[in-house]
Amino acid sequence: MPVEVLESPFNPWQRLQDYETRPEAPHGRIGATAVFVGTMRDFNLDDGVAAMTLEHYPGMTEGYLERISAEADARWGLLDSLILHRVGRLAPQDPIVLVAVWSSHRREAFEACRWLMEELKSKAPFWKRETLTDGSARWVEENTRGY
């Protein structure tokens, strides 16, 4: 159940395909795959956003993502999961996060994927600094919950 924090751009669909086609993937047991891909928006709080810089605390961030991945596996009996998250400078439409889970059944896949994304979004140690279209910058003080 890998977790990666990436400093360079990634193609979530290519990474998903590469991961799914590994020889050790649980091919025959998979009944459902749930995927969430988050991308950077060009607005926040009614302002235009030209860029965003995501910072993290190396080691702490990966450890947190590994813990929630293990918790999702224990709660929903997942066959596998994958979490990729960008850090560094991003532009609108850049992929920020990929959360994918594989399960025997759709309910577990949907619930685990949503829970992982909500935990990551609301509690993972990432810090966001937006560069607005007017040239000013600000730290994002609060993430929105999806529930």
C-alpha cells in the first residue's frame, strides 16, 4: 500500500495504469476500484489563483499517509491502495493528489477512498501558499471538509 510524496509533476492515469499492471497486483480478486484525482483550481475564496506552493514536513507527512492507509485497510479490508501527493510549485490544472483503492466490493472501495481523501485533506501535514493573480501571496489557513 504505497505512499509517495512527489516533487515533480505526475500523470495520475499513467501512474494508476502502471501500478495496476504490476505482476504482483491482486488481479483476480479485485471487484472494485475507486479513484480520486485532485487538481489545482484557479480560484479560492473568490480570488483568482495563479500558482500554489505546497510544503510538507518530510518523514512526518509520509508517516501520516502510511498510517491512514493502514487504517483504511484494517477498516475496509482493502486488497490494495495507492496515495500520491505533490509538493512544490503547482499551476492551475496540475494534478495534486491521487488516491486509489482496490477491494472485492464497491461499497468498501467507495467508502475507503472517500475516507482516505477526507483524512488527507483535513489532517495531513501540508502547507499551501497561494500566489494570486494580482501578484500577492497568502497562506491557506483552513482546508474545506468534504462531508
